[in-house]
Amino acid sequence: MKTYSFAEIQRLLGPAQNILICLPKSITLDQAAAGLSLFLSLGKAGKNVNIVSAEPMTVGFSHLVGLDKVADKISGVNLVLTIDAPIENIDKISTQDDGKRLSLVIAPKTGMPPVSREQIIFNQGGTGTDLVITVGARRLEGLGKIYLENQGIFQGKPIINIDNNSQNSNFGRLNIIDPDASSCSEMVASLICGMGFPADEDIGSNLLLGLKEETRNFQIEKVSADTFETAAFCLRVGGRREAVLKPEESVKEVKKVEEKKPSQPPSDWLEPKIYKGSTLP
């Protein structure tokens, strides 16, 4: 299996506790499998990991473990209260603490209307993200609304950019770009193995599914010895082979060939025959 910049990866991953994994829009099964495998592995390593994608996962991805953990937006850890009123109408905002509950008091200026409940908007903010990892995104805009609605996160945090596309724009602080790799699943498997991250049957199964899908069952030209070593790694950690899907009976009709029954011989066929001279030619 391939060797990437493991020392640099460790330098960024080591101190990071809150990690955000971002998947691209128009996502492929391989990219989803790779991202989820990394999500599961880092979680087992004791990291607090979230995984997001701008678009919902399709039914075709249903065999992937952890699919229900993929969110369609970045959730923050802080509650943010926004007052939808002109700031010049507000005199002051103070707090009251009775020992059990904390209250916010919004006082309007003299002669100004009080702030109504309808003018208070609640949001989550402050993700606490230490590190962003993108899987399969050629550029940040390829993350769709995940990037467009949270540009501050991507501009202020280190990014590890993982991709096997030669057209990648190298937007990360650390860019792990390998156009020779058959798939993102192959790359992530090399990272998990090389970094000594946890791997189990769920992770192996996800990677194996992504690998087989992207390589068309190991038939494309980019398949190499590293690809087969990746498959072997997945099987060694307990990865399950994809179930063989049986075709529906309605897809292909099987026609029964009627056997021809031999015609019945005459009733006197088995009786002894007596030939007389008159019967001979």
C-alpha cells in the first residue's frame, strides 16, 4: 500500500480533537465510502468527528455503515440569539442569574418599541472545529452549501485535502492528491493502515464496497498492485464481501422446453411375429 505524508498528517491530526469531514456534492459511492471509513476510524481513535454532505445520500449507498451519521449542514456547539431589530433601538442587554436560571434582559431605548418574541432568532454557531478534512472535492466550491454557508470555517482552520483527481486545485494546507490511485477508498485505506488508525469489519466493508464500485470490480486500467493490497487489507480487518444480488424473476423469463413424448407403439408390437411364405416378398 502507498505511503503518503504521514508525518505531516500526524502533525495536523494529532492535536485536533474536533474534526469535520466534508464530502462533495454529486458524490459517488467511492467518495462516501472513503469519507465514512475515515469518520468511523477517527471516531474509534477518540476524536470527536462530524461528517457532512450538501446533498442527501442516495438509496444506492444504503449498504454503507454509518450512512445515517452524514448531516446536510454544519451544526454548532453554541446557541446564538439574533435580535431582528434596529440596533439603535436597543438601550442595553443584561443578564439576571437567580442561581438556577440565567435570563437575558433586552431593554429598549426610551420611546422605542420593545423587542417581541418574533424578533428573536435562534441558531447554532461556533462549531469548535479544529481541523477540516475533505474527501473527493476538486475545489472548495465543490462542497456546495457546506462551503458557501460556512466560509469562515474553511478560511480559519487547517484543511487536509484528499483526492485522486489530477484536476484538484490544491486548496488545503496539506494536499494528498494521488491521480494514480484507483479510488478515494484506496487512498483512505492507505492512510488508515499507514497511520495505525483503528480498522474493523465495518470500515473494511465500506472501503471494499467503494473500491469495487469505483474500479468496476477491479477491471479499470488504474487498478494496480496497491489496489489489490488494499482489498487484502480490507479483508484482513474483517471486511465483508458484497452480497451477490440475485436477478428478479421478472427480469428474465425462463422458458421451459417441453419434452417430446415418444409416440406409442402399436398394441401388438411386443407380440411374437409369425411370417408365412405368402407374406414374404
